[in-house]
Amino acid sequence: MKWSDWRSYFERNRLTPRPDVSDAGIPPDPTLRRCLARSLAVFQLGEAGEGRIAKEAWRFATPHVDDDWRVALGHWVREEGRHARILGDCVRALGGKLITKNWTNGLWVFGRRLMGVRLKLLVVLAAEVIGITYYGLIASKLPPSAIASALAMMAAEEERHLAFHVRFFRLEMSWAGPRILFWSVWLPLGVAAGLAVLVDHAATFRRLGIDRWDAGRRFVRLVVETGRAVTRRTPQPLRAVEVPR
């Protein structure tokens, strides 16, 4: 996959219509609606804050990227912004309110502001794993509805995002030293991110009947699989991720 292919994918995907989530399939349980609205508001806050990376990418120099990557990264930021708007619609449909701060989002913002583009993208990589795991889990436990469909759609798009960022890090892993360094940062970052979400969204998972041990295992499995996809010498597709067609 070339960066021009990713640029084309994101440009095509910009035409995806924003789903209407104001349907009659909203859960009738008021406690579940309240918990779910709060969780989605937290995710919405996280999806809305990636714009700085796209600007910094134009000043970022490495042999492994070109202007197609930089343009694609900008499209990825806009797609995350679309996810934020969809989540905002879901929160309002559930009778909730958007929030402006949350402790887990504060950690993500702090992480994204550390050092340079590479470390920021590593934090983003963890966020994609979170989106795939938890959007998918929540969608699978909700009754059939536009909200469930929207979350499933976003989980699928996050899978593409993960593959996009994995390619960047694969190209950066040209010798053994970077691979060791990657694992030393990626594994604790990924596991800590998953634990933070499990703690912060415990009430929602409980109301939806999501086993937190199972959710944690799924998350750690994808963290490890992502690390292997980045560092293995022979490129192999991620089990959960489809590349653009």
C-alpha cells in the first residue's frame, strides 16, 4: 500500500454520509441512557482534538513519508472530526450533554503534546485500538438502532485508521534498535490506556452486560497484535483490520 492509495481512500471516504441517529431504537432504560450518553461524550471529546498533528506533519521530515501521507493525515483528522460530530449526535439523542474536560482525555492531550510527531502518533495508535475495541463492544450489546449502527461503522473506520498508522511505524522500524524501543513504549502505553477506559466506563459496561475482564483481554490482544504488525520483519495484515479497496 502506497501513501497515494491511503490518500485516495480517505478522499473517497469523505463522501460517506453522516448517519441520522435520532431513531426509535434508543434504549428505554433511563440509567443505561445516562451512562451511555456520558461514555459517548467522553469518546466525543477524545475524537475532537487531533488537528495539531496534521499541521505539524508538514514540518516533519523522514524518508518514509511524502506529501500524500501528509494530505492523508489531514483527511484522517477530518474523519476523526466527523466521528466527533456523530458521537455528539448520539449523546444528544440519548438526552445527554457534551463535556469539555475529562481526566482520561486530559491524559490523551498530555500524551499527544509530548515531544514530536512520532510519539504523538503512538498515542493516536493507542486511541485507535480503544475505538476499535470499545465502539465494537458497545455496538454489539445495544439493541438494533441507528446508534448501534453508527458505532459499528466508526469501529470499522478506526480499523482502517489503525492500518494507516501501523504502516507509518513499520516504515520507521528499519533495524532492531527501534523495534526494542517501540515495544518498551508501546506495551505500557497501550495497557495503561485500556485500563483507564475500563475504569472510566465501568458503569456503562456494567449496564450493558459487558464483562470487563473479557473487554480487557480483547484490548490487550489487539495491543499485542498491533505491536507485532509494526515490528515483525515480514508484513502481515492485522487480523481485525481491512486495508482500503
